[in-house]
Amino acid sequence: MTTVADHSAVELAIGGMTCASCAARVEKKLNKLDGVTATVNFATETARVTFPASVSAADLIGVVEQAGYTAALPTAREAESGEPADSDARMLRRRLLVSVALTIPVVLLAMVPALQFRNWQWASLALATPVAVWGAWPFHRAAVQNARHGAVTMDTLVSVGVASAFLWSLYALLFGTAGESGMGMAFGWLARGGGAEATYLEVASGVTALVLLGRYLEERAKRRSGAALRALLSLGAKDAGVLRDGAEIRIPADQLADGVVIAGSSAVDTSMLTGEPVPAEVGPGDAVTGGCVNIGGRLVVRAARVGADTQLAQMARLVAEAQAGKAPVQRLADRISAVFVPFVIGVALVTLAAWLAAGASAGVAFTAAVAVLIIACPCAMGLATPTAILVGTGRGAQLGILIKGPEVLESTRRVDTIVLDKTGTVTTGRMALADVLAAPGVDSAELLRLAGAVESASEHPVAAAIAAGARERLADVRPSSRSRSAPRLPSGLHPLPDVSDFASYPGHGVSGVADGHAVLAGRRTWLAAEWSLTVPPALAERADEAEAAGQTAVFVAWDGQLRGVLVVADTIKPTSAEAVRRLRAMGLRPVLLTGDNERAARFAADAVGIDEVIAGMLPAGKVDAVRRLQEAGRVVAMAGDGVNDAAALAQADLGLAMGTGTDAAIEASDLTLVRGDLRAVPDAIMLSRRTLTTIKGNLLWAFGYNTLAIPLAALGFLSPLIAAAAMAFSSVFVVTNSLRLRRFRPG
């Protein structure tokens, strides 16, 4: 729990919610309290509540319980692990598998007369009873709880439909003629004159199995919630070495701290924080962040912030707050069912009363009423979203696009601004040798060979890029020009000479002896100050151009003379410019958002055709930048790949993570682009919009068919068996419509 001014904030774990309308009801109840502001997230089953001193956490829990749900403060263990309870998911899966196994023979016996052996109806009763009672128990329980609080949901209609079909079948078997030996099922269009001679067990079990399937698919998507926070919290090292009373000991990760360097110098990989591939050189007096990786020398750091005050912990809170602040999207089916469910029940009751008032027998009246309930059972409604999601996500997986849930799809429809991270999204995120400029009279191959040799002995990312670039560019050099002392490498890579007397100067450069030459590689200021070497004007001009573009210039000298400059850069992906053009063609406004400096950001933006640039942003700054765009009325999508992007991805209306990025970014996003190709961003938005259109078409059919079929059933023109067949056809139509997504083509 946190306290700000005279208000406190708490996150409650909410139990018992079965649909988005449940979350809306809990949120409405909490917000009725004076001074309370609540946001309930159905996906994560949590409520983030801000409340005044006059209200206690116990009051909030009491309000939720009075609404028919459970609420509790997360325990320390749950808050630490973030792992969702999986017992409910296992039970749901068990109900689904058992129900499907029992339902298949029931449906076959009812629909295929050739399979109807003597007294088959009693076998169907034995098979259907566990499904209608035990399998549908979650729906029955939810319907009773909702009724106690004067509410109806999709669970109510499922429960009433299943119970009506099962109880009438039981009546027909025990008190009607349906239980007689040799009874056969036959299709009939009209409800008049019948009812007690047929069973509707296939309806009771089929509805249960189909709705359980939709509920199980929904539960699988919900279980992914909260993984962003777990991935973020697990990023830091598992332990670290610290000095206490002059002795170095290891401490667990939860004791990692931000601090200030008091001794030593090294290169520190801060990509977890900034997302940029170039490491930061640190020395005495410089601040370092807990969880970043020391890739060079030994550092002695004085702890300044520990536990919840560290920057990593603050980033974790940013992700949690951004996720909690994203209001759950109400499912279209649940929105309409708030009116549809009580309407259908009312129509069924009116049908029963009208037939009785007209002098019809109780069997005919009840048959017509049951037909109304059965034909209105929401099988198609329950399948409308998950089947389209399954097919859409399956096609997306083939294209390298992972869609995490239906709420994502509604976001894609409204997006008008796309924010792109630079490193790893627009660019490759890896340092590479971009240019080689030799001094007059110096062979470029020799420059690469000697510089690559001495840099190959260093672990620094810039050095590794130079060594790798040298091996690749020299691959076609004649074998006679290769050093005899060089080791053999795989085909396609040029061996580099062995190095002796290697020395590293953190923050400055390296030195060593290769092929008898004393080689230096590093910053120009270091070469000038420590080795009294003068940079030729032509090389200095090229280095200035490179640094102005955000690239890194490494000067190389041997035997007392400066021989050339190597330019290392994070290269732009070849498909990024095309992707930006496609995004513009879709009516989206591209914005480049990066933790890199303004010059490097502007260079990358110009190369791919982006006009608006926001540079120099740390994680909190990226969240603020996205929030400012949203406050200006923009609906924002963001594509990123780093830990530093995770909170901003969660804050955005639509988060897209490059699959080549970190787990934290991937789990915080709504869409994951496995390919790492920026062209997947417009592809993902197009596929998501197409899937949303399919879902809307499915729902339109589901409700439209009910609108037309319910009057026919109420007037007695449809028997319950025909109603069940119509309901089944509606489900088949929904599935078939969803399968059209398999033909989606990108571009």
C-alpha cells in the first residue's frame, strides 16, 4: 500500500469474476464510495483503488464481497512471485475434457437415427447428466450468485438454457413417452402437439461443452497477465559481490543497490536501462544502477539506494501502474448481454403464459418456451471471439505476429500514432563496422587486419564489432597474405594475427603487438594526450561526421604513426524505411522515441522518413512521452524491444514488442513481432483489424440470428430440436467465418 498526501492506494486481488461485466460491476460499486477511485482489471483479476483516510482497506473488501465477489490484499509471497494461481485453470481444463468426451456420443445418438439402439435414451441420460450438472456447475453457481444480487450475465442464460433442456428431458423420460423402449428421435419443425416424447440432452451437454471451450481459451489468455512484471523483476543478477569490513562476500539479488563508484573504472552495459548498445564508461564519482552488467574491470561502489528505491524497482512499479491504469475492454457480447439475457428470459416466460392463456396444453406451452431458451443459448456468442482469435493468432504466428487477446484488437482500430523505439526496432541494436578510412599510403586491408587483431583481445562491444567486421571484410583476401600464426576459422571468416602484450585502458582504448607492430586503437584524445599522435585533417573531418551522426570513431595507429579511422555504428534495418512508408499509408503518425542522443536519433529518423523525434529519454521519460501524446488526444501504439521500453509499452494503448528483444518488453506488450522486422508492425495492425472485423461479423450474426429465430420459436414454428440444430448451425457459421482469416496476406 502507498500513501500520497491524504489519499492511499492499494491493489486488491479480486476473485469470482467470470466476464468483463463482472469487472464493471465491481468497479461501479467501489467508485460509489465517497472519495474512492477504482480501476478493475478483468485480465489480471486485480483492482487498483485510491481512497481517502475516511475509508479503510477493510471497507473496500466489504463492498466487493457485498457485490458477490471476493477481495483480498495480495500476500507478500504473491507480490514477490507474481505467479497466478493455476488450480482454477486445471479444474476448467478437466471440466472441458470430460464434458467433450461425454458430449460427443450424446450428440451422435440424438442426431444419427441409425445409431439409436434399444433404450439408447437412457444411455444418453447417463452420459449427459455429469455434463449438465458437474460440467456446467460454474455457470449454475455464477447464475445463482448473480441472481442473489439482482444481476444477470451470460452465465445466467447458459445456466437457464442448460437446466431447462436437461430438466425437460428428465421430465420427458420419467413422465412422458420419451423413456419408452424403442423410442426414436426425428426432426420436426413445429412445437405443437409434442414435447414430452423427445429429449434435448444433446442440447444440454453440447451447450455446456462449447461454452466451456470458449471459457478455457479465455482463461489461457488471462494467465499471461502479470508476466511483464515477473520478467522485469528477474532481470537483475542473481547475486553480487560486495565489500563488508574489508572482505568481499556475495549477496542475493533482492539486496542489489544503486550506488556511486568510489574506486576502479570499467565499461558497464546499461542497455537494460537505456536500450542502447554502447556501454557507459564509469569511474570514481559516477552513478551506477543495480542490475546493470560490469563487462570490464573491477568496481567498488558505495550503495546509495536499495530495495524498492532502486531504479530497477521503480521500473517494475511503472509497468505495474501502467497495466493497472489500462481500463479493461468490455467484450461486445457482454455489453449486449446486459439487455439480451433478461430479454430472452422474459420472452420465454411470456411465451409460456401466452400459450397457456390460448388454451394450449402445458406440454406445448413449455416446449415453445424451451425452444426460445435453447435457440437463444449463446454458443455462437461464446465462440465469436475465441474462434476468430484462434485463427487470427494462428495466421499471425505463421507471419511472426503474436496477438495476446481480444482487447488488443479494439485498440488497433483506434490507433492513429505509432511510437517507434530506435535501437533494436528501427536499427539492428548491434554495433557493426560501418566504414574504414585509411590514411594516405596505408592499405585498408592492413589497417583492418592489425586493428582487428588487437581489438579481438578485448571484450568491449565496440572492439568486438571491429574484430568481427575485420574478419568478414577480409574473407576474400588471398591465402598468401594471411598471417602464418593466425588460427583457422570457419569458412567465410578471415583469421587475424595473434596478439601479445595486450593492454586495455578503460574508457580510452587498447594496445598490443601484432605481426611485430605496436598497435594502438582508441579515442583520438587518448592518442593525442598519451601517445602524442596527430590526427590528419581528412581523418579528423570524417570522424567528426561520424560522431555527428551518433556513430563511434576509433583511431588506429602503429609504430608511432596514426594509420586510419574505423567507424562503428548501430546500423539501420534495411526494411525500416519501407515499414515507415506503409505505416504512413495506413494513416498513422510515426514518432521516434529513444534514450540515445539527439544527433544519433535525428540521423536514424531522417534515414527512414520520420519527422518527429523525442530523444534522451530514460524509462520514466518514455512513459511520460507516451502519456503526453495520449493527453493530447492521440491513440498511441508503441513498438520497442528493451527493458527500458517495457513500462512505455504497457502505458501505450497498443504495445508491440520485437521478438528479438527482452522478455520484459515482450511480456508487457499486446502484440509480439517474432521476426524482429519492422515491417511486421503494419502487418500486425492490419491482421488485428481484420480479426476484429471478423469478431464483429460473428457477433452480428449471433445476435441477428437470435433476433429472427426467437419470434419463430415463440410462435411455435420451431421445435426445441430444430432450435438446437439452428443453434448448432449458428456456431458452425461463426467458426467458418473465422477460418477465412487463414487467407490473410500481409502488405
